[in-house]
Amino acid sequence: MSLEATELTRLIRRGKAAIIGPVRQELLSGIRITAQFEHLSQQLRAFPDVQLESDDFELAADCSNRCRARGVQGSNTDFLICAVAARRQHSIFTTDQDFAAFVKVIPVKLHALPSRSQP
């Protein structure tokens, strides 16, 4: 198992992992085989949804504007993830390198993977 998969499993087991509805939608969109859709949908139920508020969307727009002003591009969903994490002081667990550029412009933190020697 990869270090990322091991860490995600650890976070899930400790109740420290959540997603937002738009991420759930992105993950499920485009799956053409019903059985695969149902399987992934069932697996994603391990993650509670963070309830979104108007302030999240406003901060997401601000994050987008600030990043774009510095030449950093991202999707609306990426900036919503950043806003939700920033407002709740959560770290973001991702392998998407776009987020490394975001942290240089907006106040979000990425979840650090433990070294292989840590349990």
C-alpha cells in the first residue's frame, strides 16, 4: 500500500477525514458503469460531508481572485476546498500539486505525510 493510502486509511479510522459535497460529486461524475458508481458511492459514505455556508463560497471566490492575481490558476472546487479548510482550520490531504501553489498565496495548510519510519 502506498504511503498516501496508508495515511488516508489512518485518518479515516481516526474520524479525521471529511469531504465536501462538490468533491463527492466530482468523484462520482462520469462513472458509466452503474455497479462501479454504486461501489464508489458506498465507499465515499465513510467520509462525512462538511456543511457549506455562504461564507465558504465568498471566501472561495476571494481565494480564486487572489490566486489569479498572482498568476495561479485553479478550479472553483479547488478554491472551495481551500476556503472550507481555512475557515475551519483544517489541513488539506491531497496529491494534487496545484495546492502547493495555492499555499503560497492563500492561508491554507496541506496535510503532511508521516515519514516511512513513523507508525
